[in-house]
Amino acid sequence: MSHPYRIAIVGLGVHGTGIAGRLLENPARFELVALVDASVATLMRFRSRSPRSRVPFFRSVAEALRTQPDAFFVATPAPAHVAGVRAIIEGGFSGPILIEKPVSNSVSEVDGLLDWISSTGWRGRAAVDFHRRCAGIYHELHRHVRSGELGAVVGMEFVRPCKLSMNGAHFADLGNWYAGSAPVSVKAELQEHSTIDHRGSAFFDPPGRVEVKYASGVRFELETRQREGAPGPFGMRVRLEHGELFIDDEETHLEIRSPQGVKRVASDKVQFGYNWIEATLLSLLDASTGFTPCSLVEARDALAVIVAAHVSHQAGGRPVALPLEGPERSVALRVA
């Protein structure tokens, strides 16, 4: 497939608009051929930010398919992700689909999508935009974990004041990726209130403290509350038998602590990490990039951690077993 890759974006919220703007800045690699949203007002907002752009705008996926994109990027709110993916596949598209995280607001809905895709025999490839998997410093951290040169993982921590699903979910996915074994239980204490941002009051995404236990016995602690005296420094830490790996909150570097001393690897982050989103999209279009994006199954498992955290909080902090069973699989979060 020759460059530039033809991309269609479904959902022109703040994030979708930001992604569109980033792709327009890289015309040698990407050609934005379609913008899809039910609201014309979102188009006006996009054109106010990119006044020279003449990207075609459509109200439905069916119309956008006529532009023959190489890939779709689904950037709608989480409750609409599954419906958007189904519309793209039902329209006859067999190319790559990148879905914004979280993959849905319900684990059972993701399982339903996986079953439906299997039943259709669809030959395309879908992945979820946990783009830190395709970021140089996080990929390097993963390489050090998998090499075994510092021994096995003995524990992980993520400390940063943020919304649990909006930002914390990225690190729930990384915890699953780095642990190397399946998550088996989650317990959590969440704040009772969630700040309202541009997404509106319909969404509820509080910070909190979450502990994930894996089959290997490794524990991953996420502290996303704003608290005085919170452990620091902020960032993602992986503790191993013979060393430690740490990426700071601003994601400026990876610090590698080993018996040989301390080494720092500079970050490849550019423009709030939009280059990592580009890398994730490219990894779906070109297998030679060296990155492997988050699969639908892996994204479902990360969502299960977040859902289990809410269930645990509502149950007074009791551990919730994974995989989720019964009514817990159908819990629908109010997340964007």
C-alpha cells in the first residue's frame, strides 16, 4: 500500500478534532478523506480550527465508505464505539479499524462484538487506541521486562491525579501488558464525585485507588486521587527482582535502575503524544513498524479492570474476581 494512507474519522468531538488536525499536519503519510458525525455543529468547530481544510463531511458511515478509506478511526464516546464498528463492517469495509479507548462502557457489549465479528468471518483487523503500546519509551520498558535481564516483575505502581477511565485506563492496560499474566481480582476505593469537563455531566469518571492482582501473584496499584502526602514521584513504576523501571508523569524519559547503575532513555513524545496515536494507526496499516497495537480482547480485559473497580467500590471495597461473571459483565459505566 502506497502513502499517503486514506483515513476516515468517525466522531468529531474534542479528541476526534485533535486527531484530525494532527493527521492534516502530516500529508506525506496521511490523507484525511472523510469526517463522520451526526452533528453539523461539530463540523463548524472543526473548520474553525482548520479553516483551509476541505475534508468531506458525512452524517453516516455508509456515506463515508464511498471515499474508499484505507482505515477508519472511531473517536465517538465509548457507549457508541461498538455500534460504530458494526456499522463500518456491515457497510462492507474489510480494512483496519482503530477504536478510541475505552473500547466500550460494558464488558458484555465487547464480548457480543467479538462473537459477532467471529460469526461474520470478517477478515479485517480492529485494535484499540491504547497508544502507549506504540510509544518508544513504553515499548522500551516492555522490552526490558520481557528480556528478563532484571529478573521477573515483582510489583507495579501508577501514581497520578486523573480520571480513572479517561487516563487511568491507559495504565490499566499497560499493567496487564507488563504483568505477563492474567488479572484475577480488583479492589478499589473511588471518590464519590467526578469533576465535570467538556464531556458533560452525563459522564461519571471519578479518580480513586485501585489494586489489581495477577495470576502470577504480582500486584499493580493505581493511585489517581488528588491527595496530600500521596507517594511520589508521579509516574509509572515497574519493580523487578534486580532493578526498577520508571517513566515520569510528564513522560520525558524512561529511567532504568539496575545493579550497573542508572540509565535514562529520552522520550519520543511529541505534541501531547499525538505522534503515538499516529504510530498506533500506522501499526495497523503497516506490519513492519515493529509495534503491536492493543487487540479487542486485550482492550476488553483493560475495561474489565475499570468496571471491576467500580463494582468493588460499590461493594465497600471487597475484591471482585476476574473475569467478570453474571450481572457484573453487563454493568454499563458512564464513561466517555
